[in-house]
Amino acid sequence: MPSVTDSSSPVDLALADGNPLVLQAMSELFDRDPRFSLVVTAATAEGFLGAVMRVPVRVAVIDWNLPVLGGQKLIEVLRDQPGAPRIVVYGDERGGEVARAAMLAGAAGFVGRGGAVERLPETCIAVATGQMVFPFLDMRELQADPISQLTRRERALLEALSKGLTNKDLARDFDISANTVKFHLSNLFEKLGVANRAQAIAFYYSSRLPKEAGRG
């Protein structure tokens, strides 16, 4: 696959927005930009999901309030799929609230609708090269919460671990092989920065304590 940094290789792109005027404006913007190849446009989350499953793209721009599923649920569904596009959310700033929710869901970038639409292409290029672009956020705060970066499968495994399930139990309950369990647990431990299941369980329970615990 050609590198996204190769100027001769346009970035495959998908767009999804429930507002037909916004979708048309974005389509025209990216169609005029030789750095992109616009492959998919959709007006609903379901239409978008079906399209990118059939025709993989590198980057996608979606409306946070995309009907009917919504941007957050759409990102959560996609992030567990192999070859899923890197997502840029185009939404209302709201003091960084939407940007933060988008990143925690698994998006790679955010552009506020209150700014110039021309910011979208630059953000998409940055995201295509592996960058995370969230202008309203303190990244250190988000990175301090590793659990928020786990996939749904990893979070489910962590919760199962906390109940004392063995690898054999996990393989049965998740309908996966013992080797796959070990693979997922290895990734889980690495993301949490722990060495074993005991430390992972301790991390899980400590993360569930109220933030005010121990203060006073």
C-alpha cells in the first residue's frame, strides 16, 4: 500500500453528514483537493458503515450527530473492525465536550463547525499520517485514563478478570481459543501498564473509586 506521505498517492476518504448542504459543501471541498480521493458519501451512520465495510478508506469525516446511530456509537463499532478508517469528527465545539467524547470513543481527530471548513483537509492529512488532532483538549488528561482507550472486547475481558475468571473460563465465555485469550490479555496489560492479572484487577477496582476518594 502506498505511503500516505507520498504526494502521488491521494488519501482515500469517506464523508458522512446528515445535513445535505453540509455534505455537498464538504464533497466539493475535497473533490477540488488533489491530495484526496473521495470514495464514499453517506447521510446516515448505517449507510456509512455499510459503505466503508465494502470499500475500505483510510480516513473518514463524520458528523457527531449523524442519524440514526450517532457518531459515538459509530466510532465504537468501527474501532474493533480490522482496517477501519481513522475518524475525524466534524461537530460543535461546546467547550471541548464533544471533542473529548470523540477521542474517548476512538476518533483520531476533531474539527469544530464554528471554524473555517478549510481546516478539515489539513486535519485529515495529519490524521492520515498517524497524528491525533484535538485542538480543544489537554491530551495529558486523557492519556491518564488508560481504560478509556481499551476496545470493547478488552474492557469486557478486564471486567471478567475482576470476577476471578481463569483463561479457560474466558475462552469459553468469549468463544475464543486459549491462545487468543493470552493475546488479548497481553495487549490489555500493555495498555494498562501492568505486568499480570493481579495488577490488572487492582487497576480496574482503583479506577472505579470516586475521584474524591482519599481527599479531605
